[in-house]
Amino acid sequence: MDRIRIVGGRPLVGSIAISGAKNATLPLMIASLLTDQTLVLDNVPRLADVGLLQRILGNHGVDVMVPGKRPGDTPDNGHTLHISAARIVDTTAPYELVSKMRASFWVIAPLLARMGEAKVSLPGGCAIGTRPVDLLIMALERLGAKIDIDGGYVVASAKGGLKGGEIRFPKVTVGGTHTAIMAAALANGSTLIENAAREPEIADVADCLNKMGAKISGAGTSRIAVEGVAKLSGARHSVLPDRIETGTYAMAVAMTGGDVLLEGARPELLQSALDVIAQSGSEVSATNQGIRVSRKNGGIMPVEVTTAPFPGFPTDLQAQLMALMTRAKGTSRITETIFENRFMHVQELARLGAHIHLDGETATIEGVGKLKGAPVMATDLRASVSLVIAALAAEGETMVNRVYHLDRGFERLEDKLSACGAAIERISG
Ligand code: EPZ
């Protein structure tokens, strides 16, 4: 299994090209099941999760064509996928595949909407929380689907097609909102989604679906209206930049000191996180090319943050912020409200010398003068990159194990950081 070796203590200086967003790419690829024509996606990140989803869609009969290199292409360019679900030959998503990536459960919506039936494995447990899918099932039932749970599978049918209806989510759910929008897009009649998630990735998917001929309004707000249509066509869409990758590298610069331009990043996609980084003592400025983050002389100031759905502070940046706060001048508090078990990184950060006390959903971090390198273990995608951020500032060598977690959501992380002066390398096998 690959590992990553880091020798800390160097400031980050240079520029990093931000990739397309993983959490937009996955639902966009799944949306291709809604049409028998070709959906072309540009700015797609090269991630393990994208590769796995290609396999999962292939199981339904979807063809994915990736054009070869073109003149002028650089590793910084995302790649392009030509996705064609001309014929859906299988409406079952098996446990072996769905259990590898939870978001693949969302195929239930387009399969049901287009084919009138779907049999999708329940995703199973996850390191960061129980993560049930009851609200996704509720949304489909509100659109007239008949749903049974049988042998670990959700068996859904909609004879005569889905029907427009009203969906009110008791709590904000990103997956539930994606599922409701995709299902309602081909439903008979109009649908109103209340207390919808407002994440930028929702608006990006709705934007793409509207290019395919859907009638969706209000995406990005908590009230979304969908006028069902009989058929969707193909389209071409460029995936929005990854705000979580942006926030991650911004915190790495805040941690090590330095000056980095995050190319292609869009401040409005993560303003709450940028405000916290500025509060912690770094300079954050929007430029024509993206976002510039720098920290020269001053230290790292403590902050108090509670995670929340967009536009609040994203839970997917909680671990990275905790790493930054391990070296703050004073006491910080971070409260996690989205997932009940998202503190797996605490014990690993403690191995580097961090002082963190957990009390229910709140972590209290006493900043220390310095961290010291040690072997650590990645447990999930965002926890693993928080260990990388801490190691970049720690004295001596850190070895991060199980980096396959990182590869799920960060494209060419070592290349991007070493181009800015970090002493970081991947050790294969
Ligand atoms: C999406 O997960 C993201 N994944 C997550 O990113 C992100 O952390 C999360 O949204 C919150 O922002 C993708 O986009 C692929 P939710 P999702 O439904 O849709 C509960 C990463 O690191 N809930 O908004 O699964 C749930 O348990 C990943 O890239 C129910 O109770 O999250 C959680 O407590 C990790 N019943 C809360 O709602 C349901 O049916 C929010 O979950 C659905 C959710």
C-alpha cells in the first residue's frame, strides 16, 4: 500500500491549479443516466472515486469515452468524459460496487425516473457516521415510488412513471437534494423541494440538467421548483472548481507560512472558510486568477467554529482546520454538527504532539509551539489530508499510511505541494 513521506518545516510558495469538484463530478456523472444522449463533462478530476463510478455506470450499460491527449494539454487541465447511457441494460446496482462508494446509491433516482424501476444496494456503514438514506427514500416515495427493502437492497418501482409532488426535508441533506432533483426532472408534473441543500454542487448539477432540457429553478436556495419533462437531451458542461480542495491548500499555507495562488478557485464557493482562515491570521485575497493566501510573520490565531450546511463552515474542512489550530497561539473550539463520528483524526494528530480534548461534538484544541513528525494512519478522505497539513509544519519526518483514502478525493496532491516547495513524496507498495 502506498504511503506518503513528508519532512516538515518549509513554507509553501508558488501556485496550485484547483481541480474540478469531486462532489459535483459524481452526481453529474450519475445524471447521465437520465438521457439516452451523450453528456460531455469537462474539467473532471482524475480521482479514484471517478474511476470507480465509471465502473458502476458501466454495470448499467453506460459507455464512457475519454479522449486522448490534445496539443496544449497539461496535467493541470481536468480531463473530459463523454458519457453515453444510450441503453440501460441493468437497473441493479450491486452491493460489491455501492459499498465501495456511498454516493453511487444516488443512481436510484435516474434509474427509477427513466426506467420505472431500480434495485440498489444499501450503502452500509461509514467511518464518519451511520449515514442512513431514509430521507432519499422519503423523497422518492413523495414522487409516487413504491419502495421495499429486501436483502440489503432498496427495491423501487414507479409503474407509469414518477409524479410531481412536495418534498420537505426535515434536515438539510445534499444527497437527498440531488436525488429529489434528478427524480423530479423526468416526473409527470411539478415538484417543490423545501429545506433543500444549498451547496454549490447542487446548483452546478441543476445548471447542467437545465442544459439537458430540464426545468429547474431555485437551485442554490432552500426552495427548489422542478417542472418535469418527458425527455432530456445531451449537453456539455464544465465541472465547477473544488471548494474543499481550495480550502485544504489555503489551510496548508496558513499552517506552514508562505504565499500561494490557488488558480481557478472561486471565493464565493467557500467564503465562510476563507473568513476563518483570515481570522486565524493569514491574508486571503481574490485575484483575477483565483485566490491568493499568504502568511508571513504573524503566528496562527485561535478560532471558534461550528460546522453547518452551506453557506456555513463545511464539515469537509473541519479536520483540516483542526490541524491548523494545533499550532495556534491559544485555545480553539471546533464543533461538528453534521456527522456524529468525524473526529478520527484527533488521535493521529496527537501522535504528532497535538493537544486536543474531545467532549461530545466539540473538540478543544490547545495550541502547541511545535509538532514533531511520526508515523500516522489515514482513516477517511478528509482526516487523511489533515495529517498531511500537520506534517508539513512538523519537525522531522512523518509517514502517512493508507493514502488510498487521499486518492479518492485529491488529485496529484504530492505534485501540487512539492511544486510549492514541500518535501513530500509518495512511496509505492
Ligand atoms: C455529501 O454527503 C458529501 N458527499 C459529503 O462529502 C459531505 O460531507 C456531505 O454532503 C455534507 O456536506 C458527496 O457529495 C459525494 P448529507 P451526503 O446527506 O449527501 C444525515 C467528502 O468528504 N442524513 O448532506 O451523504 C446524514 O447522516 C464527503 O467528500 C440522514 O439522516 O451528506 C448526515 O448526518 C464526506 N438521512 C446529514 O444528514 C438521509 O437520508 C447530512 O448528510 C441522508 C442524510
